[in-house]
Amino acid sequence: MSELAAYTVIGLGLGAIFALAALGIVLIYRATGVLNFAHGAMGMFSTFVAWQVFYGWVHPSWMPTWALTAVAVLVGLAFAVVLGLVLELAVFQWVRTRPPVTKAVITIGVLLALQSAASLIWKNNQYHLPIYLAPQTWTREVAGVPIGANTIVIVVVAIGLAFGLAAFLQFTRLGRAMRAVSDDPVSASLWAVPVGKVGAVSWMLGSLIAAVAGILITPFINFDTTSLTLIIIDALAAALIGGLVSLPLTVLGGFLLGLLETYPTIWIQSLGFPRLVALLVIIAVLIVRAPRGMPVATR
């Protein structure tokens, strides 16, 4: 029983990250109509920027570890915001009226470009030390499974950001503008809603969320450029559970997926099995939703 409880905590921590990453996909899709397959790669690159600051620089003797962690995370998140803005201004603002398939293919090109650049800088399959938001010393073993404060911090941060994003969309002027553009971009532009600004902010926020998810997941996985990029599979599965529209269902889907991927590891020790679970969830959701249809982007 204690073993099941330990794996439940780990699954919830992993699910919180999936939910957060999926929210970034939903946010960009709702505001711009782009199904962003480069979401994982954007988070990966920003995470490695944070990693480079933390592990690549000489640790100043006067700076405690928690301060260096904070600086590294802030630099990574700032890079993510700039990356999202650059992609919107340089690429996606020019293809707003193109078919959804065209925009999706372009995101695959962005994925390959970011993956190639990261592989050249940080090596493709080389293991890297994770970024811990809480000290590793705050760890207890439950049924032989280490459960640390870092896992609790991850769950709290992910849930807090999920609620914060929902509140932003519901109660702020820019959030309402983003929902208006999502519902009907043509009518929104006629009502003087700045569609271009909304698109830029959506990409900046989406990239920021991807970076947070990437940083949070590093203690859970073999941390390299490939494994971080593949978080798109888990995030897409959770986003599809929410129909690429519903934030609550997306969060619920993320937690469910985290548990579904974690519980079998009690008996099945395979690095590829969690990805198989996510893929099966994607297939199942697409089959179930096929008769009613998925949301269709109008941009």
C-alpha cells in the first residue's frame, strides 16, 4: 500500500508537468489556430539555457545554490519569452491565413531546427544533471521509492500556474481578448481587438509555459535534448483529452496521464513504455472524438 502511495505521488508530480505543458499547447492553439508540434523543442532549448547558466558557469563563492538556481531559471524563462516572440514575428505572423496543416508542418520544421541546434551545442544523447528547485536533502524513502520536496514543489508550481493561467484568461483584458480571438478572429478584429498582439502574447506565454515544464521535468527523466523534446507526446495527449479547448479537462488529462505512465513502472521497467502509454491515449482520444470531430482552427 505504501508503495502504491509513493508511486501515486510521483505520478501526480509527473502529471502536473504534463498538464502544464499541455496548457501551453492549448493556449497557442486557441489564440492562433496553430497546433504547435515544436512545443517540446521550445521548452527543451530554454531548459538547456537555464542548465547552462547553472552548471556551465563557475559557481560564485558568494552566491548560495538557491540563488544560482533562481538566476538560472529566470534566464531560461526570459529566453523562452524572447524565443516565442521571435517565432511569432519571424514566422507565424506571416502564415496566419494559411491552412492549419501548413502551419502544423512549419512547427515541425521549427522543431527540427531547434533540435539540431541543441544537439550541436549540448550533444544529442548525452546525459545532463537535472535542475532541482528544492534541495535533494529534503528527501524521504517510501517503500524504497525516494520522495523529495522537489516533487511537492513541482506539483504546487504546476497547479498554481494552471490556475493562474485560467484566471488570466478569465479576468484580464488581454485574456478576454485572447478568448475573443479564439472564438472568432474575424469578428474580434472588427471590434478592434489587436489580433497581432494577441498572437504574439500567446506565443510568448506558450513558450514560457513550455520552459517551466521542461525545467520541472528534468529530475524525472534521463535529461538530454531528445527526451525533453519528446515531452510533446505527453503534452499533446493531455491537450487532446481537453479537446484542445478545455483548460480543466486538459489539467485533468495531464494528471491522469501521469498516473497511467507511472503505475505500470512498478512491474514494467522500460524507458519506452511511458511513451507507448501516451501514444495509446492519443489514439484512443482521436477514435472517441472522431464522430463529433475535433475543434477546427479558422485562422
